[in-house]
Amino acid sequence: MEKIVVNGGIPLRGEVEIGGAKNAVLALLSATILAKDTCRIDNIPNISDVSIMLHILHQLGANVRRVGKNAVEINTRYFNSGEVPHELTKHFRASYYLLGALFGRFGHARVAMPGGCDFGVRPIDQHIRGFELLGATVTFEENAIISMRTEQVTGGPVYFDVVSVGATINVMLAAVRARGVTIIENAAKEPHVVDLANFLNSMGADIRGAGTDIIKIHGVNDLHGCEYTTIPDQIEAGTYMVAAAATHGEVFVRNVIPKHMESITAKLLECGVMVKEYDDSIFVAAPNRLQRCKIKTMPHPGFPTDMQPQFAALLAAADGTSIISEGIFENRFRYMEQLTHMGADIKVDGKVAIVEGVRFLRGAPVKAYDLRAGAAMVIAGLSAQGVTELTDIDYIDRGYEDIVGKLIPLGADIRRQSISDIRTNVSNIS
Ligand code: UD1
């Protein structure tokens, strides 16, 4: 067990390299189930969610070979069942992609309901309805296990009542080898939906329209292996951009697709931050005082809900009153209480938070409520005066590759410390 200790108040300066997109790569790794051939995926981030997914694939019979630090070769030829043991997936949100991929390959799948970050109720009714429209008979068993089966996965029209990244990806995975044509309407348009379509197409799939509201999938009989490079992580990049801004620093964020960053860049500009875009990098330079702004999270190309907590950490010490509205998840403000421990003045009313900017935050013992809230507390700690000690950092490791190791070269005074070290220190003192 470790915690992160930050001595804040130092402007970040320098360059940081962004890794592959967590939410894309988890879908890509699941998609390897659909080809009985070797797929090589580059730009894989070293994060615990990826390790869990690779472990699951290995346990199910895949040949998994890490190549260097950031590539992996996977061959799922010897998979022979759509069943995933419950204990492998129960705490892992992206396990739901195994449902779509296994169903797409075998016509049956049996997987436990996903866990993951707790933002309130996270239904998967749209996923299930999508599978049913492709011919699945779905049964809910004990221990939150979902089982589904069909004689023949068959394409058809799938209309989503809500825009869902997970349901869009899952139906793509299920439909790619179906008989006939699937048309997904009201599809999610996130960069990782497009990345998955590109990956599947390079395996021989026929998917058109990803990145728009309507995705058309002509089912093909077989998919072959391929080599593919994952897109850069929009949210990791945004997190470092906000960290640079919140500490009034100057940072080059390398290996990004600036187009994916537009909604985040727009809000930083509103706060008075200078943002310059290059081909595959972004330079961020921030003044000593930042300005208030209004944020409403929405499906892509709107402002991403996964950047909401990081911006709250920045706005907590900006001039004026900022308003943050959460438009995607029902309960994504629980971490605000942690910011108030650091001196932030924030009132939450349902899905709206009113942030009265204070002069500065103060270091404090806080905890990571979930993955992005954890990143927000790191940003708050970097910008605060004094020492912040952040616990429950396993959440951060799920989605950020070596966050401490990337911040130190930017000048941050930050380290990981084992909780047992701390106990030893305390007992030494007493
Ligand atoms: C994915 C991302 C997560 C991100 C989120 C929104 C992964 C592994 N996770 O989560 O990081 O925060 O997109 O960009 O890629 N909904 C339903 N029924 C469903 C599915 C969703 O009502 O069957 C609702 C959800 O409760 C939520 C909204 O739709 O209010 C969007 O959820 P969705 O896009 O599905 O998020 P996830 O795929 O869970």
C-alpha cells in the first residue's frame, strides 16, 4: 500500500510524453478475441487496467507476449469458450467489452457485471438491448452474471436511447462478424470509438461512419491479425495540461492529437491560459491568476466528464465563481468534499457544483475517490501551498502510467511512499 506525497506550489516546467489511450486500448484488447490470428498493438500504456485485461485474456487461453515496454502481441486462436470466471472481472468496468467480443466470436458469452469507478448507478441496459437486437437471449444469473446465447448473431438496426460509449463499442464488437448489416443510431462519437473501428477495419471488418451518430457495420465471416498503434490518451493529455495551468507553469505535452483536445483547450483559453497547438503536441503556459469559467460535461465533442474533476481542482483557486454541471453521470461530485479539506469553497446541488475561487489551496491529507478524482487531487496538491498526502492511489494506477515519474522531471516535488514506511517513521518518532 502506498500513498502519494506532494509538496505543492511549484510551477511545472518542461515536457511530458502522453501514452496510449486507456479507454481505446481496453476495447482493442477485447477485440483481439474476434480474430484467430496474431494482433500486435503498439502504444499500450503501462497501467493496471491493461494488466488486468491481459491477465484475463491469458487466463482464457490467449497467447500474450509483451514486446518492449509498450507493445503487445496477442493470439486468441485457442479460446474455446465464451465463459469468463467471475473472480477475474468483478472489479473491472471494461470487462463488459468481453461480453460483446465473446458473443461476436462464439454466439454465447457469460461474464460478471462490471465494477469500476462508482459514479452512482451505471446501467448497461443499452448494451443488453443492443445484444438482443442482434439475436441474443439474455439471462441474468446469481452473482451478477450475465449469460447470453444465440444460434446466429444477426445484424439489424440498433437505436440507443442514450449516447453510450460502452454500448456503442459493445455492439460494434458483437456485430462485426454477424450475418447481415447492423446500423447503430445515436452512436457515441468519442475518439476511442473511432479507434476501435479503425482497428477492426485493419483486421478486415467493414465499419463505416464511426465518429458520427450513425455507424454501419457489414458483417464479415472472419477477421485476420494486424499491427496497430493506439491513439494517444486524450484524458491523460488533458490532465497534464490542467496540471500545468493550475501550477502557473509552462509545459509541452507531447504525443497528442490536438483535434481531440479541442473542448479542453477551449476551457483553458477561457480561464486565461495560453494554449498553442502543433502537429502532435500542445504547449500550455499559464498566468499567475486564472479566471473562472462554466463547464458542462457532455458526450463527445462536448466537454468530457473524465476531465470534470481535474478542472474543479484548477477552478477551486481561480478568480471568481465557476459553475460545473455534470451531464453524464448521476453522482460524480463526491470528491468535492476532499477539495474542501484543502480550503476550496464549493457547494454541490445535485448535478451542479458552484465553485467560489479561493486565493490558494492548502495541502492536506486527502484520498482518491476514483480514477479521475484521484488525478484531480494530485493537481490540487501540486498547486496547493504545503504538503498533500493522497491515499487510495490504486485508482490512479488504473489509468495513469507512472504519474509520479512523469511529474518529477517537470519539477514537481512529489513521491510515492509506502504506508508501512510511514508506520515505521511514526513508531521511530514515538
Ligand atoms: C466510458 C468510459 C468512461 C467515461 C464514459 C463517458 C471506458 C472503459 N469508460 O464509460 O471513462 O467516463 O465512457 O465518456 O471507456 N447509460 C445507460 N445505459 C447503458 C449505458 C450507459 O443509461 O446501458 C448511461 C450512463 O449511466 C451514463 C451515460 O449513459 O449516464 C454514459 O455512459 P457510457 O458512455 O456508457 O459510459 P461508460 O461506457 O460506462
